[in-house]
Amino acid sequence: MTIQMNSPALGRGGLQPSVGATAAAFWPRGWWKILDFKIGIIPLPIYVLLVAIITTMMVMGRTNAGLGKLSSDILVSIAILAVGGFTCAELGKRLPIVKNLGAAAIFATFLPSYLVYAHFLPAPVIDATKDFYKASNFLYLYIACIIVGSVLGMDRRSLIRGAVKIFVPLASGIVVAAAFGTLLGAVLGMGLSHTFFYIIVPMMGGGIGEGVIPISIGYALLSHGDQGQILAQIMPMVMMGSFTCILIAGLLNWYGKRNPDLTGEGRLTPDADDDLATPSQPHEPEAVDAATIGAAGVTAVAFYLVGVLGQKAFDFPAPVLMLFLAFFLKAINAISPNLQSGGRVVQKFFATSVTYPLLFAVGVSITPWETLISAFHILNIIVIVATVIVLISTGFFVSKRMNMYPIDAAVVCSCSAAQGGTGDVAILTSANRLQLLPFCSIATRLGGACMVTFALMLMRLIGA
């Protein structure tokens, strides 16, 4: 074979690839590699495109209307939340050491809160995020799909066994932690009454809507105080408690990776020890078609709406009623294998694609940085951190004695001090165990309701 010296493919250094050959080498496989590099779940070129589009929309809005306002419709909101949520999560995931302690969930929730406080986040982005979050009930769609999908997708026998057995470590953790935290506050000079009613109860009361607000109303009525002042006093305790749980949940996940015998990676009980044996389930199909996935999503919505009707009729939290309905139907084998498979896909989709955008919306919309920071009083920090450690440790050791996976049970127990449903999501995201959300809903909602009821009855009795 003869090589022509005047060939354009040759240069001083010998044989060189031609422009056409270089282009052929890049396209399409080189482009595909770039497209497969992701920020969260967003391909890098699409991420850059979305940032450019959002920026252009703000500039055009400022030029045309003088406001720079962004639309809060679902399409624009998806772009904003996806870019914001996955950017914050990626920052947390890439930090050394703390990335193993749930930094992705912490950054996705609290970094947006700080950015709003410091005025680093554009006002149109803040307004659009708040409008969408408040108008869309985004959180409840997420919770419905995660809870129902998790319940439908779990092994039936493990689900029943876990639901029955988790009450013992959960109740033990709440009682021991509440008593310890109250006594510690008294020892530190904060007083038994103040520590219990204004730190422990709000922190373990079930979040903002189901806990802090009813508590503030009840305290105001019983003490003839100002509800607004009481609310401002106790709300930081919820956020600080939830923040502590997120950190420890990340630490538990890290510990579980080094001690695999202590964790079921999202299961509460070992299947091999399951004494609720029933005839084996029919073989589940390997592939799940789009219609089945859609059916599971609509089923989740239907279950939640049943809960909404029940809440109006019985004044009982809709998510808990939805959870009971899903548990009951799963327990009596009323859910077909096809629908169970669809539920698993729905749960995985929302866990993978929606969690960090949701946490970003929570950070922007309902997590005031000033409120969070106000809880950073040294005595508050000592009492809250110690209480959470005792809560989780009690759940860990009690569940271990009951032949449960102690790390997974401890994560569920930690949700007793969560900031409601959003806190559950952040804690489980930090622990990489979102499939435990049904059990955590029990811990947060029912545990919180019991704590609030007991506190109000006790305050009425002693006249604190």
C-alpha cells in the first residue's frame, strides 16, 4: 500500500486524522457520552439548556413587564425544581466525608433556605417555587405515590411482621427519649416544665401542620398566652430536631455499609425468620408495561382521596388513613401481582426523580433560615441532640433484641422527631431507605398525635 505524501491526512508528525475522521469519531458516540453525564438525573446538555431557558425567561419578563416574573405552571416549575434540587444534591454528594452523612438531603433542603435568606436566589425563582408548592399539593402526591408504592411493592409477610413489631421499639424510644430529654433540660437549669412542653413535645409532635400549630393553639388557650409568640418559640425545635435526625440517619447508613449484618437495607425483619408464613405469592411478571405503572399511580391517588374523605369525616390525618387502607388491602392479598409490580416502579420513579426537587421546594417555601438558626442556642442544641441520640439508640437496641434489623428500625424511630412528612422524606433520603416511608408515617403521624394529646391533657391537669 502506498501513502501519498501530499495527502491532507498527513502532517509533519506523520499520519494525522482528517477533520472528517475526527468528526466521525466524535459523532454520535462522543456526543452520547456527554449526554449520559448527568447532574442528578438531568443530562448535562439539557441541564445547561434549562438554566439558559430559565435565565432568558426572567430577562424577557423583566423587559416586557418590568417584573422578571416566572410562570408557576407545572412545566416551568419542573424545570426550576429539577435544576435547583439536583444542583444542591450534587454539591452535597461531592463533598468529602460529609457526603456519607446525608449531605445530599441536607443541602437540597437547607441550602435553598439559606440562599433565600441571603438573597442569592432570584426573586422570580422564589415566587414561582412558592406559588407552585402551595397551589399544587406537590408534597401529598409524592407521599401518596411513595407510601402506596412502597406498601404494594413490599413482601407481604415482611410488611405485616414489620408493622406489628415496630411499635415496641418505637414506643420505647419515644418514652425513654422524652423522659431523658426532660430530665437533662432540668439538670441544665431549663426547668422540667419548659423543657418538656416547649422543646420535647414540639420536636416529637409530628411536624408543623399536625404538631406545632395545634400545640401552639392548645398552649395559648390553656395558658392564655399569644399563639404567635408561642409558635415562634417552639417551631425552631422541630427544625433543629429534624436536622439532627437527618445527620444521624446518614451516619446510620454509613455504619450499615460497614456492618451489613445489622441492616436489611430497607427491610425491618429478616425474611428467614418470618413466622407468618403463608402460601407463596404467584410469580410476578418480569416486565411491567406502561398501563400497569399508570394503574399503580392512579391507585395511589385514589387511596389518598379516600384518606381525604376520611379526614373530613373523622378528623384523622389523610396520609395515615391512606396508609391503613394500603396496609389492609395488601394484608388480605387484595392487590394483584401486576399492580404490586407497578407500585414498585412508581415508588422507584418518585424516589429517584422527585425527591431532591421536592426538598428544594420545601427549603424555599416552608423552611425559614432565620427560624432554623434561632434554635442554635447551646442549651437547646444539647437537649435536642441528646434526646434524638437516646431516641435512636433505644430503638436500635430494643429492635435488635426483637430480632429486627436494628439500623432500619432505628431510622424509623428517628422519624418520631421529624418535621412531618417532609422531614420523613429528608431523613429517609439521607439514610437511603425511602421504602421505609410507610413505617415512618406511623412514627411521625401517630406518634406525634399521641404526644400532642398527652401534652395538652397534662398541661390542663397541672396548669403549666
